[in-house]
Amino acid sequence: MKRIKKLIIIAIIIYAIITFINQEKVLSSYKNQEQEIANQIEEAKDYQEELVIDKENANSLEYIEQVAREKLNMYYPNERIYVDNSK
């Protein structure tokens, strides 16, 4: 009877250790996911700040000129843009 009790206690201890190790792995995985999500949130906040700045500047003449030049390839009359492709 004493051997059976000892075997049962040893089995319970081994089960508890295995369960504890598995739970540590799961918790570590959750911490990694939490960090990834926190990074994504930071990136989204930075992007939102950029959008707010763009929204505030949307009616300024400098912003309109920049968009016209970069996205619409529009320039002032008699303005020439030279690109040096020799390099």
C-alpha cells in the first residue's frame, strides 16, 4: 500500500510539473503577442498623428503645392525641372 501511495504522489508531482511548464510556455506566447500588439498600436498612433497633421495642413498653400508637384506632376508656367541621370 505504501508503494502505491508513493507512486500516486510521484505521479501527481510529475503531472503538476508538466502542467506548470506548459503553462509557462503559453504565458510566454501571450506576452510575445501582447508586445506585438502594443507595437502595432504605437505604429497606428504614429500614423494617426501624421494624418492629423496632414488634415490640419490640407488647406495650406504649401501643402497644396507639394501635392500638385509630387502626385499630379504639376508645375508653374515656364518652370523646368531637370533630372541628372548621369550618375
